[in-house]
Amino acid sequence: MKLLALATITLASVSALAAGKSTTEYYYQPSAGVNAVTATYKMDISPGKTETSGVESDDKSEMSDIYLNYAYGLNDNNALGAELFFGSNKQTKGANSHTANGMGDLHLFYKGFTDMWHYGADLGINTAKIKTDTTGNFVDNRSTGGMSLKVNGGLLMSSGALNYGADLSYVMAFERSVDSTTDIKVTGGNVLKLAPFVEYNWGMGFVGAELSYNTVSDVTTKVSGSDSTSKVASFTGLLAYGTFDFNDMFTGVLGLGMEMHQDVTQSNGDKDKAYTETVANLGVRMTF
């Protein structure tokens, strides 16, 4: 049930972009007493294909979402916030397609730093069980069906207007439930990400880039006590981003990235073909 694996992998796509004025955009967090509200439009296109007995068929998705992010600076070193999104996901399998609409998981997060060290945690809270359409081939909502926990830590160094460093993060997806007449549970899909980055303060904002390597654990689907496992390929990501300070209150945010997914052969002999996923972000942040 490859469609159920999708809900776990999208946890890894939370971007450093969704986060006033700061000495870094990659690790942005509001300073003491400052509120930051960010609205971002995100498009994610995955043109995947599956090969069965030598015959290829489409297995792709096209996501279009609005993200709303709020953060508050507890002091100059610590911040708390929340994020949610709503939108659509058009899924295509062979000659058939289906569009899922709705709200995704609610995320509560913490960000902090001490000198050069930055760290954080993100708790994902599902808004509903995973729902499927009447055929059982497509996901019919945007919730992941379970909770998740992400932790990260990284090092930020500076040389004049140039920032550079690396971040290590791990997303643990807890057991997920499917809204069905039979008992269906999904586990696995944990994501480990290592990402060096560089960014430059050009005076009116930042331009930067991140190169990441992501490993994803196998996803196990349990249907009435019977297990089936889907392998998920590791992938390499490249993200370029920029910001523009319109004034002291509003900042524009732009991002464009790609993720290069490898071939992976499932236990039944089906092959998920390599493909390049494209992600674009456009948003505005207000601080007050």
C-alpha cells in the first residue's frame, strides 16, 4: 500500500523557510517578545512511476497547499510556535486519478540556540485518521493519521555577511491509523536528514542553499494482523531560497528545490522508478 507511505514521507518536507529580521534565515526564530506570522503557498510535484512485469505506469502526486506559521520569541534564545496547512493532493495511478482535500497535521515546535549551536523539536498532531476513497487505491484526506516527533541540532558559523553550517534532524513517525472497517495500522517511515547549508546577507535579505541527504525507513502496513512492508528509497535534496525585506514589518520569502529519488525494488518484484520531485514556496512573513 504505497499510498499510505506518502503520509510519513511528507513529514520531511517541512522547510527551514517557514520560519523579522534576523542574522540568519536558515535558523530563523523571532527575538524576545516578537511575534512572527508567515503565510506560504507551497507546490510539490512528484512525477513517480511504477514498473510491474516490465510495464511502467504513473504513480505521481501534485500537492498545492497554504501553510500558516506562528512563532513567538520567549527571549533572545528561545521561541515557541505552531504550524498547520490546508490544500489539495492530486494522485494519479495508471489511468486513474483522485484529489484529496483538507487540513493536514497541526505542528507545535520549539527553536533555540546557544552561541553557534542551534536546536529544536517539532511535535506533529494528527487531525484525523487516514481515509481512503471507495476503491482503496487513493488517500482521501491530508492527515497523516498519527503523531510524529522531529528533533534537530546544528552548527551555524559566520564570516562577515556569510553564514554556513550543517544540520542533523530525525523524524520519528508513531503508529498511524486508517479509517476502515478492517483494522489497518501503519508504522515506519522515519526520516534521518543531514544537510550542510550556506547563506549570504545581501543587505535587504538573504540568499541561501541547502544540500541534504535523506534516509527513510521501510513502511509496514498491518491489515488484520497480516504485515506487508514497502521499501522507501533514500533521496538527495537541493534547496535554494531567498528573502526580501519590504520594510521593518514584512518580509517576502521564496524557495525552489528538488529531491532526487532513487530506484527501489519491492519484495513482490515491482520497481518504483527513480524520479525528481520539485518543490516551490512563495510567502510573506509579518513581525510585530
